[in-house]
Amino acid sequence: MKVEQKMNELSKEELSAREQRTAELEQSFSYDGYQIVRKELFAHLRDPAITIRKDSVTFNTACIEGLEDVVYIHMMFNRELKRIVVEGCDENDKDALRWCIAKPDKRKSRKMVGKPFSELVYREMGWDENCRYKILGYRIQFEGKTLYVFDLMVPEIFHERKSRKKNEQASQEVAEMPNEDAQNNNAAETEVNTRKGYYPDDVANTFGVPVEQHRADTEIQQMDGYISVGILTGERK
């Protein structure tokens, strides 16, 4: 009984100390100095995402399933914020794009070939045409609609596999190099992994952004500044 009584007394003391510490934290807490850790720093294979290549765009299955029954979309680009926004639309709407393969029982991802669009994005972002870029999507509600927002400033970068023709050209160039330079070049080529992604230094070397900035970044107050992809890739006048 004495042992049990002593344990109960210790538990009360520990509880009291914990309650006191909790009260202290509640009184002094502030979001100042805290950063919300980026989702991109964790495994995200099943998260909604868009992959942009130099000649096409692909939305993954998780992204498509997030907009229920949507087969056609409007895709918008904001040059100032460097974001792409996607919303569902009807097949016959102006600038409607089919983003998936629709079957009676399911919808599947499809490769949306659009070299003019990709070239504009690569040029706008200063991207390397030898790489593809994967950007996570954030689903939000705006004016009663469900949208996906993709921040192009936070891309996961993957090296693309060279075509056979380019490999032949590269082999010829290496063959014409001095031995030491050729060995260094071959070593560099061997190290390239097309399945392993990486982030720009300003993303990889930070936890995230301050709480207030995060809140501002995840809100769309109005659609000013967003350009329809149909207008973006249309004939210039």
C-alpha cells in the first residue's frame, strides 16, 4: 500500500508540473519565428502532382481523382506568382483541355502533348530542357469551385533520359576528346539518375516559410493575373 500511495503522489506531482508547463506555453506562445515545414521534404508518391516535360504535361492519378468526375479542365498560368491553377470545365467550353482518359468505371492519367505551352513555361521559369519538373498540387476552394494550385517555384527536378540520337552524338563528341576529359565526362554521365529527384537549393536547404507567409501563399484572393493557357499559347498579335 505504501508503494502504491507513493506512486500516486509522484503521479500527482508530475501532473501538476505538466499542467504548469502547459499553462506557461499557452501564455507565451506565438507563431513568430516558426516556419511551416514544406510537404515536399517528405515522401509524396501518392500526392496530387503535375509533371512538366519539354513537350508535354501529365497530371497523376491522385490529382485526377481529387476532382470528381472532371474530364475537361481550364489551365491558367500566373506570370507574377509563377503558379498554374486548374479547374474543371465542360467539354464545349472555350479552351477546354482533356486531362484524363475517361472509362465507364474509372479515369486514367494521360500525356497532354503541348510543346508550345511547355516551351513557354521552360522559358518563363529558366528551366533546363534536359530535365522534367514535378510540382505538387494543393486543392483549395475558391468562389464555390474546387481548384488545384501548383507553385512552380518549388519543383522536384529529374534528369531526362537522352534519346538514342543524342546518345550517339554525345558518344562521338566523347570519342574526339582527350583521354582525361573523356573519362571525366563518362563518369559524370554514369552518375545521372533519371528516377531520383532533387530540389533547388533555396527549397532543399530550408524547412519552409514563415506561418504568415504560408497563409498568404495558400490563398487566392482573386483571379487577376491568371492567363488562360489557350490565350498564353495562342497566336501573338
